[in-house]
Amino acid sequence: MKIALAQLNPVVGDIEGNVALIEKTVAAHAKSADLVAFSELFVSGYPPRDLLERPAFVAAAQAALDRLIVFSRGFPKTGILFGMPLLTGKAVGRGLYNAAVLLCGGEIVGIQAKTLLPNYDVFDEVRYFDPAAEVKPIVFGGETPGISICEDAWNDPEMWPRRKLYSFDPVAELRRRGATVMLNISASPFEAGKEELRFRLARAHARRHGVPFIYLNQVGANDELIFDGGSVVIDASGEPAAVLPTFREEIRVVDTTDRGSGELNATADMIESVHDALVLGVRDYCRKTGFSSAVVGLSGGIDSAVVCCLAAEALGAEHVLGVSMPSPYSSRGSVEDSRALAGNLGVEFRVVPITSVFDAYVGALKDQFGGRPPDVTEENIQARIRGNYLMAISNKLGHLVLSTGNKSEMAVGYCTLYGDMSGGLSVISDVPKTMVYKLAAHINRGGEVIPRAIIEKPPSAELRPNQTDQDTLPPYDILDRILHHYVEEGLSADEIAGHEFKPETVQWVIRTVNRSEYKRRQAAPGLRVTSKAFGVGRRMPIAARY
């Protein structure tokens, strides 16, 4: 059976547009494929979240199914497989399935609902869906495809070495009931290193069950989540027969009888993948929220430089504005380094000093401060003036403000509410500082884009004379390793200290992370690239003592 794998980028909530994309794709590939397949919840876009609690939205999805049934009459020999929220028709439960629907010739050939509903990290499908009542393959096109949806393929002991999440394996059940080929339609979000994990998972299923395994993943970014595509076809012996690209759309016709080759590989360099994910994340966030341009505050530091580079690649240099906002403590080099970066990228560059406003601001509060000496208050005032400048430019010129704080800073609250945290999208808020330097090296791989002076200078917010980040923070290589153990691995202070860190440093980091939760709750949405980002997948209390 020939299958057109439509690795495409649906828009959440745009049922009309997503259905039109299905129709256009089927019309273009019906002659070359027996089946045209689309990803999980393609009709609604993934993740639709609480749109699923709106009756009108659910009704629109059901109307879309009716439209596609009629459309399929024009293609009597071509199956159309897509994901959608589907009414269960039952009076008990949530009333919706996360379903895969197979149409052909104006008829529903088969429906398979998702069985395993993830309820961890960024996933909350139990909130919206009921699990499948039954798992069985569908006879179609001379094959018996076993259709599964995303998480249904992840109940593998290798994936969960500490604790198995589910007692049922839908893929094994499909094979037991006669499936001759496995087809998993998915919306699996990116995180660094996940491509290799999925690749190993697909190969393991094919080898274990002795039938081809096809994994079709969504591509594109929706809010914090980035979907990398990377769809694969694995033959019955476990060898890859096709590997689709990551981070871009592609439609490819494959044959279930294709033999694999050990030369194909779905893994990629981690930093390259993170870079490409962030570029896609910026591009789609702007496109899907109606922005075509962005503004970045350029401090002369590496974080804002990397964000500016990502924005220029995502949107085009002509659609990015870099603004330097020197204060009384800014070095001349910071402004000139920013100017050089902007010149290398070809982005517009402006200098808007904040000294006069800062002096007026502090002067207006002089009586309120009661003669107390300068401290972090004045530092924060500088950051807040800059944030206000950028938001004013956004209001007047229509640019999206991209905030530039990294994960290390966000973790320990080394950032200013309503200051450098201002913005519509926090581009690198899930990128540790040490990884920021690796991204800079990747950006400079073909020549100097980010000036060497920016990369080599000691990190500094330049909010007081001779300030460096390490006046306040542990060295970033130590801080990032402690943060990884605490935030991503969930280890205790004693367990982290056992990794040869000073106990007092570990305690300071943990205490500061916990104390900064209220700041992160007010931050702009951030793009997720690690296994545990600050945001929708991490729900920590603020008013708590632990």
C-alpha cells in the first residue's frame, strides 16, 4: 500500500483552514497514493486545550467531518486518514475521543480512538477525552493497518525504566488482532534528544512485532510547544525505509513494502536541533498571532545577540529591529558590539539612551526613598525603563517584543519583572546559559555573525559599576548542572550535593528557584526545548513552604 505522509503544520482552532489543507493535499496526491495520512487532531490543531470545552468548537469539528465525508466521494479509491476530536455519543465521561478517522468514497471506513491519554508534563488529555473502548485494526487497501495515536506507541518498558505508566499496550494488541502494518499519527513536541528516542522506539516496535512501523508527526509550533516532524518509516526488520526532515513541512509517498537501509538516520546534532526548533518557534508564534516583525533590546550581551540572530533567521533581517538602550553604567563597547551584530545580520539598529529618564525617575522618587543608598531598586528601575521603551515601540510600530532572558536567569530570578522580562515571547527561557554559548558557536559556524567581543566578555547586566553576573550567581557551568538536577530530574538537595557540589551552593540555588516562582508565573510564554521547561508543564505553587 502506498501512503502519502502529510507532515504538515495545522493551526490550532482554524478548523476551516485545516480542513482546506486536507482537501488540497488529498487532491494533489490521490493518484499516487492509496492512503493520505495526516497527524493527530489535525482538524482542530494540537493542542486545542480548553477550546474543546466550547460546544460550538466541538460542533464545528463534527461539521468538518461531514464536509470531509462528502469530499471523499470524489476519491473513491483513496483513503483519507486524519485526527480529530470526535463525540463519543455516550452520556457518561468527557464525551470526546481523540480519534483517528479513515474515510474512503464517502464512507467512514474505520475509527480508532486514542487509548492512552497522557496526563503529565505538558499533556492534560484526561481533562478533555475518554479513552478508546476498543483497539482493533482496520482492513483497507489490501492491508490491515493498525492505527494508533501518539502516546499509544509509547508504552514501552525502555521508555519508562523506573515506572510503567500504563498496563495496556495498544500496539501489541493491534498486532495480536492481525495488523499487517502499524501507523501511528502523532503530535509529539520537541525536546533536545527526543528524535533519537522516537527513532529507537519505532525500530523496537517493528522488530518486536515483525511488521512495518510508520510514525507520522506534526510539524510547527503552537504557543510554547514546538513540533519537529521527523516522521519515519521502519521496515519489518527494524531498518529505516524513509526519514522525513525535521522542522519543515513535507509530503512524501511511501510504500509499505519498501525495504530499509542502515544508511538512513533520524538523529541530529542536539545544538543544531535546538537552534532550528527556536527559529521555527519564533516564526510560527509570530505568524499565528498576527505579527510579522519583532523588536529586540540589544544589551551587548550574548543572550540578546543569540535572540536577535534567531529572530532574523525566523522572520528575515528586514523584519527585526534591534534597540540599544545605554544607561549611566553601560560600556561604550556594549553599544558598539550591538551595532556590529546588527550590521552583520542586516537588521535595523537604533540607540535610545535611558540616562535622562533614569535620572528623572530616581529624582521623582527621592523623597519616597528617604535618603536610603542606591541598591537593587535603582538597578531594576533601569531594566523597567528599557522594558517600557520596548513596549512603547511595540505599540507604535507593531513589532512583537522578544524578551531575552535565559533559563539559568529565569530559574533563580536574576531578571526584573516588568523590565527585561517584558515581552510577548520569551525565546530562550528554556535554554540554559551554557547552552546559549553553544548556540552562539553554532550561529558563528560559517563566520563571525556574533562579534567575538560579545562572546568573550564576562556576562553582565551592566546595572552598576563593574558588575558581573558572578557577583551574584555561582559560575554558570555549576549553576546549570545543579538546575538540571533540581528542575529536570527532580532531585533533592542531598542527592544533588552527592554529585560533588557544595551543599551551601545547592541550598542557595534551590531556595532561590523556589522563591522566584512568582516571577516566572508572570513571564511571557517561553519556547520549550528541554524535558522540563518553566511554563505549562511545570505547575508549582507560589504560596508554599517546601
